[in-house]
Amino acid sequence: MGYEQSVGPMRLARIRSEANIAAYRSDGARLPVIGAAVVAVVYFLAAKLGEALAFPSAPVSALWAPNAILFAVLLLTPLRHWWLYLLAVLPLHVMAQLPVSPIEQVAIQYVLNCAESMLGAAALLWLESQPQRFAKLSTMANLIVLGSLVAPFITSAAMAGAFTALNLTDEFWLTTIARTITNTFATMTLVPLIAHCANALATGNFRVHWNRAPEVLLITACLVITGALVFILPGEHHERFPALLYAPIPLLLFATVRFGIIGAAGSVLTLGALATWGVLHDAGPFIDPVPVHNALSLVLFLNVTCAPLLLLAAVMQERKEAAAALRRSEVLHRSVLASLQDQVAVVDSAGIVIEINESWRRARERAHFQVIALLPGDNCLEATLGVAESGDPIGSQVRDALEGVLSGDRPRCELEFSSSHHGQMRWFELSIEPLRRPERGAVIILSDVTARIRAELEVQEQQQQLAHLARVAVLGEFSGAIAHEIRQPLAAMLTNAEAGALLMAAEQVDVESVREILNDIIADSVRAAQVVQRLRSMLRKVQPHRRPVQLNDVVQESLMLARIDLALRGVFASVKLDSSLPCVPGDRVQIQQVILNLIVNACQAMADVPPEAKRLTLSTRWLQGSHEVELAVADGGEGIDEAQLEKIFQPFVTTKEKGLGLGLSISRSIIGAHAGRLWAENARIGTGAVFHLTLPSGDREPLVDGWPLTVGSLSVEPSRGKEKFTAER
Ligand code: ADP
């Protein structure tokens, strides 16, 4: 694939135009001397033309172009090169003017001509971002007002003042007005014409459309004929039909509409040439006996005709560019939509689908979800109502979410749901984003998140297995004590059975004693069975199951399991249970696993402390303010190094020879999944560590975040203003 193909035509055009601008700028910098020489020659020729078009007995020329040419050049060249162009025109100005004017007049004209061009160009460059293109109404308006009226008026007044002071003229106002309007016409027509063409050439956008040549010729011909009729007809016709002056207007408008700035400026210049010829030959509408009045009337007429045409051309150019930008952004927007893997649909404020992307169109054929079958023009709200009525809960959820986003009640919405297709389970995430525009609307994005959910489920499965292994490991710590706890009732049963056998062997059987013995055996076997039952529930591999749990009960049960071990280790355990404690939603087995883990760690931490320090305290309390219940497990061990207080919750952090460093990290995951917290601190009084465990009490909805994932519940994250529903189908 060639470079041009790989970058795409639009981008290529941009790169080309940028390269052209850069080349043009660097050329301008490299060859300013040649440029200045060319400008000087053109300036000279324009001055000569201006003289040729001067009206006899009037200080007015139909087209005084040198200042306008200099203005356009300054607009197109970098500021640092201005001096070169201004200097280059000096000798040519002297050459053109000295034969007809005294030296001081030539000098004043040169200085004020340069000042006029500089003032106009500086004003446009300062006020507009890319004035060279004349593609904005404001640029054209600034050119007309500041560049063509204000700058010429200031310099003309200065020139007239200087001439009056030097006795070169006694007509201050006539000189001022005549020079102003003469320069106005040239600046208005020539500056945008030159700048527009030069800019188009430099950026590579200048193209001659030969197929439009007949149109140009036809308009020119019509304009010349009409202009000739209007301006070359003897004056008496105009006295009879003054409206004749308006005859060229439709043609001027047509030229402007068809050819923009070039059409407007070109047609007015053509008309100006014909009108000048008419005035010079005492024909046309300007036939006042005072020649200067004719000249002024003509130039004024041209100015007044030209200004609105140029403004119209600028408005059209602005519209054209805005439409092109809109088209480009639409193309971009469609390409972005088409490139998305997710299915995307855009709906208006009434829920009518206004656009769908390719992925959505393709997904219609294997629609897992009825809403995806929608096409532009279909009503999404009605479709979701249909889904809901067919008994699918996701229908009403999508409807509620869409209505909420469309009405502005919800900032955005995300829904997760699963669907079985040909016996295969797939998971989807549907997000609804509002369209930030006055007419409102929303974007519906449906993504297939099966791969992600499968990975999450796999991780969850592995974590559950790990937690189970950790549970088995914790119980392993109690194996000696548990064996003892089972052996004790078994031994008692054996002794009782032997005693019973002896009683039965006697001649006279003491039935009452045998009954007592049998009752003891039953009680012992129940005790042994309870121990086994407790072990079974801890060892069984079951899915986490949430239901209301009384933390006090779990603490007591855990102590029951651990009591023999505690006794064997010489640890004195005490409990302080808050009887007002409410139930918490949670998995009993998992919470018990955490408590046992804390008890084992506490016992191990107290292995080497004197017997009187081996104290373990488990206390519970209800933190009503924060809607939490708390369990604190305090021991009389050495405590924990302050720097390690957080680190011990990381996996594989252990100080024990045979430790794995997983107990606390798994415990924190379990408590985190219950939306609780687990942390450690050192005892404030005496020695030892205190582990705190909090769980949200049932009066607040728990957050589902972290592990293990719970499917089928509602979570609200107020901080992000985002609602997340998960639903199982
Ligand atoms: P393991 O018991 O396998 O080391 P844990 O994650 O349960 O793994 O504990 C990590 C570390 O935390 C322990 O090695 C120990 O250094 C420290 N620790 C835990 N409980 C206590 C405690 N009650 N007193 C002092 N240190 C403790």
C-alpha cells in the first residue's frame, strides 16, 4: 500500500496544504528580495495605471492600486520582512511620481502610502486569525471599515494637512475625501482578490476550473454589454431613465454568488473600467458640469456597489467552509461509529432510533437481545416495553434507565445482564449515555463482556478454592484439639458401654443404672456429632451464601471450636459481647473462618510470653453512627512493628517459619467482599496486637465491590453519580 493510500485522502490533503504553507513561508523567508523586486515593479506599473485613470481637472483616479498592492503584500508576508518591501517600492515610487510632482510631495505621498498599507494590514492581522483567506464576514467587514475607510481617511487627512501646510493645495477636504474614496475602491477590490488568490496558490487550493470558462465568458460578456449600455449611453438617457444605473446589479450578484470573492471583485472592476471610460468621454450617468463631482460620484458609486457584494461573498465563503467542516465531522463521526466493535445506537429525546453503527446492524441477525433488533425509525421505549411484557425483566430495566437518561434524571446508566443463546451463556453490558445537545437524546452502547465475566468468574472460583484451602489450613491448627474433643466423648462412651456390659452380666440387672449409662452414651455421641458437624460445615466446599448473621453467635461458635486448643496452649480467653448487636448480612462460614484465623494468629503471637500474659479478648460492639458492628480481637503478645501494620495484609507476608502469609490477606478479601474493614493496631495499654473487624449492619445496602463477585444485586456509587444494576436472567 502506498503512502498516499495509507494516510487517506482527507489527511493527505491537509498534509499537502500544511506542507505548502510551510514551503510558502520558507520560500517567503528565503526569497524575500526577489519578491520585493517583483512587488516594486508591480507597484510602479500600478502607479502609472492610476495616473492614466486620473480624471482631468480632478485630484481623483478611478483606481489607485499601489497602496492596495502594498497592503496585500504586507498581509501575506511575515512582519519581519515588511521593511524590505516598503524600502523596495521607494525608488519606484520616486520614479513614478517625481516627473509629475515636487520632491516634498513625493516624499509625503511615499510615507503616507506606506503608513496606510501598514495600518490596514496591521489592523487585520491583529484582529483576525487568518485574514489572508478572507473567508469570514468579520474579516471582510474589518477590511472595508478599517482597511478601506479608516486607514485611508487618516492618512489622507494627514496628507491633505501636509499639502496645505506646504501650499501644495488649498482644498483640504476635497483632497482628503478624494484620496480616501479613491483608495477605498482599490483596497476593497484588490486586497481580497490578491490575498485570496495568493493564499490559495500557496496552500495548493488554487485550481482553474476550465469547465466553468463558458460561464465566466458569458457573465463577462453580459456585464460588458450591460455596462456599455449604462455607462457609454449619452447622459440624457439617464436623465430620462435613472433606474438604468441598477441594470448591472443582477449580473454583479450572479457573478458573486457563482464565483465568490473573485467574482465580486472582478465584476466590479470590469464595471469600474467601463464607467471610467464613460466619465472620461462625457457619457453615462455621471455628467455633472463640475468634473470633480463626476469623478467623486463614480468612485462613490463603485464603492457602494462593491462593499455589499464583498460582504455577501464572505458570508457565502464562511457558510461553504462551515458546511465543509460539518461534512468532514460527519464523515469522521461515521467512521468512528463504524470502527467500534460495540453495538451503538443513537436515539432522540422520544426514544426513536436515529442512527446505528455497523456492529449493531450485524448483531441484528444473531440478536441475543430483542432491543438490538431495532432499526433507525423504530421506537426503543416501545420495544423495551414489549420485552418487559414478554416477561423479561431486563426490558423494564432498560426502559427505566433510558427514560431516566432521556429526562435528565440520571446522568448515565449501566446495566449488566446475561442471556442464553443456543445453550451458551453470554454476558452483556449496556450503557446509556445522554447526548449533550439542546434536543437531548441518548447513545446506547451494548458490549459483549462474556470474556471478561468468564475471566472474573474463573478468578472468583480460584479465590474461593484458595479461601477453602485457607480454611482447611486454619482447622489444621486445631486438629490436635479437635481430635481430643472427639476422643473424649468416644472414651466416655467406651467406658460407659463397658460398665453397661458389666451391669448386664450381673444376675440381677439394675435397669435404672443401665438406663442412665445409655443416656450418658447418647449425650456423648451427640457431643461428638456436634463437633463433627461443626467441622463439616467448615470443611465443606460451598458457594458463599449471604443471610443475616448474628456476630455474637459466630464469635461464640468459633471459641467453642478453639477452646480445647486455647486450653492446651494455656491461653485464657474472655468475651465481651454487646447484646444489642444487630444481625449483619453475610456468609457465616466465611466470617467464622476470619475469626478463627485471628484466634490462631493471636495464640501463635503469645507462644513465648509468660503464662499470665496469655490473654485473649474478643469483644463486640454496635457502631450505630456508622451503621456497623465491630469485633476486636486483642492478645497479650509482642504486638506488631508499626511499619508492618499494613503490610501484614499483603499476600505472602509472614514472620513465621512455616507460615504462608495468606491468612490475613484472604481474611481482608472476605471482609472487603462483605463491604467491611479489617485492620490491625497495637494495644494502647500494655502489650499485644488488636485486630478490628467491622461489618455493615443490615440497615444499609452493602456495596458489591471486590471479591467474591455477587451477581444479581444492585449497587449504588454515589460518589461517581453512577448507578450500576446487575441482573440475572
Ligand atoms: P501467617 O500466619 O501464615 O504468617 P497471616 O497472613 O495470617 O499469615 O499473618 C501474617 C503475619 O502477620 C504473621 O506472620 C505475623 O507476623 C503477623 N501477625 C498476624 N497476627 C498477629 C498478632 N496477633 N500479633 C502479632 N503479629 C501478628
